[in-house]
Amino acid sequence: MPRIQPRRDDVPVHLYCGGRIWSPGSVTSMALAEQGGRLLALGAREELLRRYPNAACTELDGRLVTSGLIDCHTHLVYAGDRSAEIERRLAGESYAAIARSGGGILATVSASRAADLGQLVSVARARLEPMLAEGVTTVEIKSGYGLDLDSEIRLLQAARTLGEECAVSVSRTYLGAHVVPTDSVGGADGYVTRVCEEYLPAVAAGGWADAFDAYCEEVAFSVAQVERLFHAARALGFKLKLHADQLSNLGGAALAARFGALSADHLEYTDAAGVAALAGSGTVAVLLPGAYYFLRQDQPPPIDALRRAAVPMAVATDSNPGTSPLTSLLTAMNLAALEFGLSVDECLDGVTRQAARALGLGHECGQLLPGFWCDLAIWDVTQPAELVLSLGRRPLHQRIWRGQPDRART
């Protein structure tokens, strides 16, 4: 029997027949029924054709079908260029040293503050388009390159505009505590006070963001400062996320777990206590192998420990101007497999079901289930492993977002 949800008689049904549906551990020949942008039913072709005799039918000719991909950690909206930093890294200069000299995030802040809304949307769209060409149907976009209220809202407005103008779902995150701006009165503590008392309430009042994020690291904000920020953000109804344990172990993973954050991201230096805290919290571990690769790190996240503790693991690009200039989620999967040791199923699960959980969207996307959004990626591949194996290839045949297909490739 097919899995179904209630049908509306006034909205047409569309069938996708002849596809091979991937889910963790299996590939099953199955048809899909869509109505009103959501999945109506999954089942045998003959049964769905009998149940919906007037439905239009798209033949998939044996192609592999996954849920639309989800990039759950990006910094797509920014201005400026930091390509020169790679020369400094190749010469042996560390991320922290570049940041202390005025490079890194603060260099992007200066350029982004000077850009208007139209410029920010234009450059971000150019970064988003290759993601869509690889089957991404949902993307998280963080602010964090403004660090004053007007600039941060402009970055979030640009992210909202992308969601309005492009066929993609955009989850917006206010990264209010990225680094301490150079013009901050009162240093880090003074900036935290302004975020808590002025910036967060204004972002909440305008509905500019779905979640709040912070960077807990020696070059950014301490555990105590993030705790203040999290208390204020949670009181205003924001979901929480955290850049945790990327360059050192400040206990960021445990902090995220203690506050019930949606995700703790990076985790290269997370210890056994941090893994144990995540295991009991439901917080998703978001792995960012692009940053690990570009920073030439040699301590990967504790994958085996996370796996043994059954901590959900997502994979994302961390697309940003300096430490992960990556706009390919397929490449992120390849790096997660080769650098971190994830299996093919873990990679694909990490950019679908677990990525949806990391955004608080696990009830409506990331899986092919009745009632979920009809977000599909249809692939010209034989095996799921092909999506993880190759670099530079774009095997997407067609992307479906909320039941609406992009034009098929020829």
C-alpha cells in the first residue's frame, strides 16, 4: 500500500514515475505523487496511477531520486575579496595571525558595510546559483559581516530577497557575535551588551532572522559571553546555533548542547565530554570539511566518537570568503568522505535529513515522506556513491522545488 496524506480535490496531482528512490541503506523503485507543492503519496506506479487516474505523469527513466539537498551552514551574503589571504597561509601564517593583523572576518566587514542592498544580492546570487545547479533546494544564510545593526539587517534583507527571487527556501541566521568589531566601545563585553539589549530585539521585531549564531573561540567570544547572548536570544524566541571548537576546545559543543541549540558546527577540537553532551541533547553536529581543508588543519572532528554516541551528523559547505570559498555541496560530501571518513549514506543523510534537523526543519523537508515539501533532486547516476565520488561533475538532471521543476537539462 502507498504511504499517503489527505488529498484535495481542487488541486491537480502530478506523478513522478520510474524513479529509484534513495533513503539511508536502500534504493527502491517507487513512484511519487505531488499536490500543491507537497508530497501526497509514495508507492507502486500502478497503485498511484489507479488512485490518481487524471494526474499528469513525468517519466524518470530509472534515474536516482533524493530529497532536495540542504546546505545548512553558509555565509553567502558579503562583499569584498580575500583571495590574497591564501598566499599568507601558504607562507605559514595562521588564521589567528591574519585575523589579528586586520585580515580575516574584519576585512570582509569593512567591504560589506560599504555595499548597498542591490550589490549584496547580486554577488550572493552568483554564489547561490551553482548550489542550485547541484540540487540544493534549501539553504541557510548567515549574517555576521556587518556587526552594526543597520549593516546586519541589510545582510539579512539580502538573504530574504534571495529567497523571494530564487526558487529556493532560505533560512536566515543572525550571526550577531561573529567577531568583535574594531569600533566597538567597551570591547567584547560592551559589544555583547549592545547585541543583547539593542541588536537582538531589533532583529526579532523586524522578523529578520530565524536563528541566532555565535562564534565561541579565543579569536571571537568566550563561553561566558556566548551564554549571555544565548539567554537573550532564547528569551526573544530565536533558535540557537553555535560555531564551536573549531580552533581550540573551549567547551563549545557542551555549551550548545546545554542550551538545546539546533546545531554545533565545526567541532574539530570537541572532546569526549562535548560528544557526551551532544548525545543527550538532540543538537546536530554540523561538519564543515571545506574549512578544515582550506585551513590545512590536521585534527578532524571526532567522527568515530560522534558515530558511537549516535550524534546526528550534517554536512555543509560553510561557504565564506576566506576559510571555505566553496559553493559545491557535492564537493563538501566528497571532502567529508575522504577527510573525515563518512560513508556514502552518512554523506547523503548529512545533506538531507540531518541538515533539515540542523535548521529546525526536520518536520517538513529533508526526507521523501507524505506531507513534506516536494523538494527533489533527480540525478543522472547509477549508484548513490557517484554523488560522493567525483569532483567537478554536475550529475543533476532536474531540481524540483516545492513541486515546481527547473527546466530539464538537455
